[in-house]
Amino acid sequence: MALVISTKNASALLAAIKQAIDDNEIDSWTYDKNGDFTHTPSQWRNLARLHPIVDINALKFGIIGHKDTVLSRATYCAYHGRFTEMLLAHFASKVPSVGATSKPLSAVDFVNDLG
């Protein structure tokens, strides 16, 4: 499942998300040195990562599961749903629409399988 956020300036939106995390305005997500996002509540912490892809008119996020591990459907859904919720709560004026694919896309998602 890929998240696709319509935006005229994907780089600026991505920078704003990171800045809001750095400023502790968003405390349920963090990002690593590679720029990948993970959900921080203990139930979901480090179970997967969302990898940003800056495109011409969109900011996309593919999910990355752990190598040699089946990604649970619950984790798959929680990461996409909760990230969408965060976007709508904090960036409604910068996010005209958010869409999600119903299944992993080989071009952006890296999962072994869904359980």
C-alpha cells in the first residue's frame, strides 16, 4: 500500500513534517537518518517504516517491512491509517488529498508478504 499525497511542493511538505517532529508538535512519529518514518507508540514502534518519495506533483510513501519477516495486516493498515491521520490533523492546508493503494506496489513497497 502506498500513500500518495497530492501537493505542488513535495519537498516542502516533507521538510514541514520533519520539522514538526523535531519541534515535538508530532510525537507519534519519528524519522531516521535515511528519512524513513516509524510510528512511536509501543504497540507499533519499529514494526515497519514509511519511505518518502518526492515526485513532481505528489509526495509518496512506500512501506518497508523487516527482512525475512511477514508484515502483519494490522501493522500494514495502522501505519498507513495513522500516518494519514497525522497528515490531516497537522497539514490540512498543505494536503489537498491523500490516497492509498489497497495492495503493496512493487515499485514503492518492500514487504515479503502480508499475514
